Amino acid sequence: PADVTGSVLFDRAARGQPVDQITSLLHLTEDNVVAAGVPVASYVSGPGELKVSYAAIKDAPDRLALDLDLEKTAVHIPLWSKAAGRGATVHADLLLDGGDIVAATGLRARGPELNVTGTARFPAHQPPVLDIPDFRIGQSTGRPC
């Protein structure tokens, strides 16, 4: 199940201005996430909410923002877990060029004993580059040298 809103700019758009915008709020359950091909059953239980905001930008990369709210979800993955009812969020801002992801900014995950921030680049014909300059996951921490 999802709630969807959208808008289209029919007037002339200036460079860098959104032309089309769509926002979806997806109501996630274990069953519908597994049915979508994401094998999460052994790692999560309970519902989650995913907000997906897309904007087509004139003469600039399109933007896709992902916001995952895991407050009602119990999570059990290596290095980190949390009970349902404890707040946790995951966010990413993706830049798209011709439908391809070219960069991810504002990568972050927050929750009990969880604080990860970073960015990613996806250079053509090269491996992706993930930069996580600072993190805390459970008892593990990392900082730039």
C-alpha cells in the first residue's frame, strides 16, 4: 500500500527548477518487502514507512530522496539491533542522470547506538566509491585519520 502525490510544471521552467515532482509514502511490511524481492525476513519484523521523493530538474541531475522510518520495526543484523518502538531512520539523497545514479549525498543512518554518515559516487566504467568519514555502530566507531 502507498500514498502518492505529484505535480507537473506546465509553464516554462528555469534552469535548475523542478519540472515534475512525485512523493510516495510506502507502508512496508515483511510480506510486501519480501514479495518485492528483498530478503529481509530474517533481519526485520514489524512495519516500516518509506518516503520516496522524486524531482525531475531542468538542465540538472534529477533528485531522489529516500527516508526510511524504522521506529515500529525490530531490526537484527550483524553488529546492530534494535527493538520495535525505538526510533531509527535511514536517509539518502540520490542524484540521477538519464536514470543512472551518479552520486548519493546525505547518506545517514540514526538509531540507538547507530550513527553513520557518508556519500557515494558512481563514476562511469569504474567501481562505486563509498565515503563514510565517521560512524558509530554498537561499540564500533570510526573517524578520519
